[in-house]
Amino acid sequence: MSLPVILRPSADADIQASYEHLEQIRVGLGDRFVGRVREALERIEATPKMYGVVWQDVRAVRLKKFQHVVYYVVLDDRVEILAVLHGARDASLWQSRL
């Protein structure tokens, strides 16, 4: 069951902030990060319920090669990406976005 994936503005801002931070560490690392985010979003779009529920209706998938996690909810007609955050971040940050 494929559903369209919608990035909330806060999740888009998360991706941009992580990209900029990673590019400061090493040129090209931000681009690799964005590529991994795209891969995860494609997997979520193709099979939204593939990843487990971590809190209430929120599901999560860890990015390959990065310690970041994509948090999302599956609705009847779409998937909404709530946050893309480093796994060590406080869970209350993404929980407040419901």
C-alpha cells in the first residue's frame, strides 16, 4: 500500500539543519545524509507500515550510516514526516510535534 509522503515544515527544517552541520564537519557529508533521507522516504512511501511504532501512532526508521531517525505517522491518505533528528536528541522534541 503506497501512500504519498508529506514533509512537515519542521521536518524539512531538521533536514536542512543537519545538512548544514554535516557539511561543516566534512564537505559532501551533508549530501550523503540527504541521500539517505531520500532512500528512507522512498521506503516509507512504498511500505508505510514496515517500521515499528515507537510511541502512540508514531513510527520510526533509523537512517543507514547515520545516527538520525525519521519519525512519521501513517494517516488514511498520506504519511506525514514529523521529524528527522539525531537519535540522541530528547524524544519530547518530536513528540511535541503531534
